[in-house]
Amino acid sequence: MKRIITFFASIIFFINCNAQNSTKNKPDMNKNNPYYSNSDTNKVVVKNEEWQKILSPEVYDIARQKGTESPWTSKYEKFKEIGTYYCAVCGNPLFKSNTKFESGCGWPSFYEPISKSSIIYLPDNSHGMKRTEVECGRCKSHLGHVFDDGPPPTGLRYCINGVVLDFKKAQEAENNYNKKH
């Protein structure tokens, strides 16, 4: 019994360490990504083969292969900083921190995207469930799903994989915007 507990504890530790390391390394990945911009609104159309060369394996798996990160492994799940969440693939602004809430589902949750064009909605009937998938409105990367069990004012819960999110504090986001305009 102790061996089984030790085995599972090791797996959980390994998953948590990898999730933390992958989010720490994401900003460096953006330097090698010519499509990443927090201000460009042009659609990004890139073949998955090229994304695979640019993105980390964790980001590629979720964003381009529609994977899902393990619950409670995202550094953004209980994150409280004030600022803006961006698509880690292309830099598209997705959510303001004041729309984030504690849902208890294990993934970062938001009740409203920044704009109607920041998110694309698609039916998802995989795994025997009827859900609505959400993708980035700029690069069509898989972000997660939206459910109708969120708080007011929208009643929606955007359940987003933290691996495909980048974050900039309020002042930093404002400075980046002002430099480009």
C-alpha cells in the first residue's frame, strides 16, 4: 500500500513540477515566435508543422492538438494579480483579471472575454459530452470550454487551460500597448 501511495505521490509531484516549469519558460518562447503580438489584430494562419517548431511541447499539445492540462496544475488557477491574460500562442488579448473568479473546477475561470472577436465558439461532442469549445479569435488555438454555470453578470464560465495563457500586469500591459500606438 505504501508503494502505491509513494508511486502516485511521485506522479503528482512530477506533473506539478513540469506544469510550473512550462509556465516559467513561456515568456522565452515568445522571443522565437514571429506571430506573437499583444497589439496585432490580424488573423494568424500557420500550419501545425510550423507551430510545432515554435511552441513548447506543452503549449503545442493543448493549443494545436486540443489537449487538456491536469486540473490544479496551472499557476494561473489561483492567481490574483491585476492585468490582462493573453493567448500564449499569438499574444491575442483574451480576458481581463477582473473577470476571473474562483470556480473550484481546477482551471482558471473567467465570466467574460475582452471582446466578442477575442474568442471563437465551436460545438464539441467529444468524449460523450455536449460542450462548447473556445478557441483564440486570432490564431484558432484551443483554449478550453465555456459552460453556462458561471456567476453574474454573464452566467458563463470560461474554463481555460492555463498553459495556453500569458499574463501581463496592468501597468506592463498598458506600457506595451502605448509603445506600439
